[in-house]
Amino acid sequence: MAETAAGSSKSFAEKQRERMARLKELHTKRNEARASNHQEVIAEDERKKLPANWEARQRQAEWLIADVKARTDAQEKGLDYTRVKMLNVSAAEADRVDKLKAKKRNADPGFSDYEAQTARQYNRLVKAMPARDLAKYEEQKEKYGDAFYGGPNVVLQGLHKDTPGAIDNMVKDLEGQIAKRKKFSRRRTHNDDADIDYINEKNARFNKKLERFYGEHTAEIKQNLERGTAI
């Protein structure tokens, strides 16, 4: 009886120690998770205080440092850095870089909407403007007085007269726009299987206009004429 009681008591003590050890381990893991979360919160707060493009700037700085180091090593060895650099660039990467450079050279993506077209034309005209003449600016400001800045009750009619040079520049620009517009046209696909119902290109365009406006109303008449059953 005494041996059985001792065995059961020893078993209870071992279980108690195991429970306490597990509890201590859980407390340790909880403290480690709390410390780790606190460190992550501090790091996130520091990242939020950085500029929005900090990571991109850091990558660019690292790339510049590596590029300067590689260029210096190539110069010390008497090698052409451009050729050494291109040896490590794949064909796909080189093609992508060439496309980006070509896109930057021709930044005009073409027609998207009338607002963007007007903005592009405005920027083009601003770039083509001559250098500012501050002396002439001050002269006109003194000449026109308050009318120089305009306003709801200011009549500008007859106050300003365009110079012949300005008129010639406007005419030259308009002629250039007309000449450029004649060179460009939207490419249209040609369907070889379509019915030939025209005698020349002008007649084909006219027939397309008729089809666009009246095709819905004359479809049955056209089918009857083709079948030979028209009344």
C-alpha cells in the first residue's frame, strides 16, 4: 500500500514539474513574441517617417556605388567598361532598354482624346515661342496700364495690334499643321472576301457612308435585289 502511494505521489510530482516547465516555456515564447512585435512596430514607424520613394532611392544609390566600383575596376584593367557591362546584359533586357529609350525620344503616344491632343499642341507651341523680351514686356505694361492684365470690364479691342512677324509665324504654323495632317491617316484593314460594289476608291467611301446611315433600313431591299425577287 505504501509503495503504491509513493508511486502515485511521484507520478503526480513529475506531472506537476512537466506542467510548470511547459508553462514557463509558454511564458518565454510570449515574452519573445511581445519583444518581436514591439521591434516591428518601431521599425514600421521609422519606415513611415521616411520619404515615399526611399526604397527606390536606396536601390538607385546602391546601383550607383556598384556601377562606379565596376567602372573603376575596368579602368584599372584597361578594359572598355561599356563592352564589359554589355557582356552581362541579356538580349531581352537590352531590347527592353532600347524600347524605353525610344519611347523617351518619342514621348507622343498618339491620339488618346481631344483634351490630351490640345495639351500636346499647347506644349508644342509654348516650346516654339521665342525668348522673353523683358524690356518689351515692361514697355507694354506701361503703355496699356490697367488694361495690360485684362479683367471683366476691360475692352481690349484696338489696344493691341499684331506685328507682321507674329502673323507670319501663325500662318507658317497653320500651314505646317495642314501639311502634317495630310501625311497621316488611320490605316484601315482590307477584307478580300467583301463584296465589290464600287468602281473606285471615292465611290467605295461614298458607299460606306450610305451603308453606315441607311444600311439598317435598306437591308431587305438589297437582299431582294441580290436574289432577283424585288418587286
